[in-house]
Amino acid sequence: MPVTEINHYNLRAPRDVMHVLKDFYCNIVGLKEGPRAGFTSYGFWLYIGNNDVLHLAEYRGEGVPLTNVTTTFDHVSFTCTDMPAMEAHLKANNIAYTIRDLPIINVKQINFKDPVGNGIELNFNV
């Protein structure tokens, strides 16, 4: 029963924050909103090509969700192309980022945070 690939990751947030995250991941990162069939709860599925990779779900628990707790989640990573265009896009949208060069694996990375502080790593083969 080997694991063969990552299916998706899920971010749960109040509805207003979920819309901010959807817009960020679509407009800044480049994911596309797509079908979310079979669910009656409120949310979005965001895609790379035909694969849903990010699920955004409305927080429906009792009380206010904890957003200031320490977790072990650090970042999500995407493989990308055209690093100069992505850098220009991030600069045009005033997104602070850092670059990391990893010549041992022939990769350059762009790292930044989403609007709620989740890390995003974009990998570019060099």
C-alpha cells in the first residue's frame, strides 16, 4: 500500500478569509478555481490543470477558530516555470519574497507567505 502522490491539502477558515485565500491562490500563485462536486458545505477547490490540489473549506466549528496557535505546518511547494515572470508578478502585486538557490539539486526557489501566514515555495528547475 505505497503512497503514490499527494492528492490535495486543505485550508479551513471563516468564509471572508476563505475568499481572500481563494483570490490570492488564483491571482498570485496561479491556481484555477474548478468544480467541487458532491459537497453541500461552502468552499472552493483550486486546480493545477485537471488536478484539485488545494481545498478551501469554511470553518463550521463552535466558537472562533484558533489562528494564533503553533503548528508544525511550514509551507506547501509547487513546481513552476518562468521564474522571471513570477518575480515580476510578485513585485507588481507587492508580495514580499525571498529567493533560495539550491545548485546541488538544480533548483531555484521563490518563498513567500499567503495572507494568513502559510508558507509557499515555488520551485524552478535551472
